[in-house]
Amino acid sequence: MAEIESIRCMQLPLHNQQLLLPNSAVAEIIGYTSPEAAHQGSGWYDGKISWRGVLVPVVSVEKMCGMETAESGHRTRIAIIYNPNGDQSLPYLGLILKDIPRAYLAEPERLQAMQATANCDYLLGQADAMFEQLYIPDLDAIIEATKQRSSH
């Protein structure tokens, strides 16, 4: 049986939570830029920013999940995430972060402690790491909701 290796990840800080994504899912972390406002506000869909000549929709996972949020500050960032499906109609997605991400090495014993979460349709699961909970976002569900919202 093959041994599971560690996965290099990023902890993406939200207000009171941390998202966890593999490094390979993150294209870049940029300073916060106010998105071009969406015509019909959904609360979680903030609009689009221009990044490297591409319009990237920006969303708040916290708002999508009905979690507490904080105002944007000088440490607020946007994580530019690759669309895992390679869909060229929406190649990237911007996630609003409260602070600068940290490196995280996801080891097999930590991954085995992962449990499904019913708290939000946009989160696949959660794991405890030291004194904080890490949430795995459901990028497919977030991207699908964003495509529906940004086409209106």
C-alpha cells in the first residue's frame, strides 16, 4: 500500500476561520482592491477586479456561509484561485482574506481527522489544527454559484 505524503498548503485567514487549500490551487495573493461593484448585490458576490488583464470575480466565503465578517483593512488580501475544472469562461476566482496567508503542511494524521461539515454548502469539511479549525472550501460549488451570479 502506498504511503500518503504530506501536502503543502496555504492557510487562508478569514475573520474567525481559516480556509485550507493546496499551494497548487492558489495562483497569487494580492493586496485588496475594491472590486467593480456588482449590479445586483448578493451580499457575498463583491464584483470583479482586473488581474493580469483578466476580469476575476471576487467573493466572500464567510458571507456565502452566513459567518461573521470584518471590514476591509490594510492587511486584507485577495487570493486568486485557479478554477480546478479549467473552465475558460471562469478561469480564476478571487477570495477575500482578512490577512496574509501562512504555509501549512497537511500531514496524513491531520487529514485523517478531517470531518464533513454540514454548516455550509460551500465547505467540504473541517479539521482541527492546534488551536484553530481549518475549513476545506468546495471550489466547485463556489465557482458554480459565482458563475450564476456573475452572469446576471
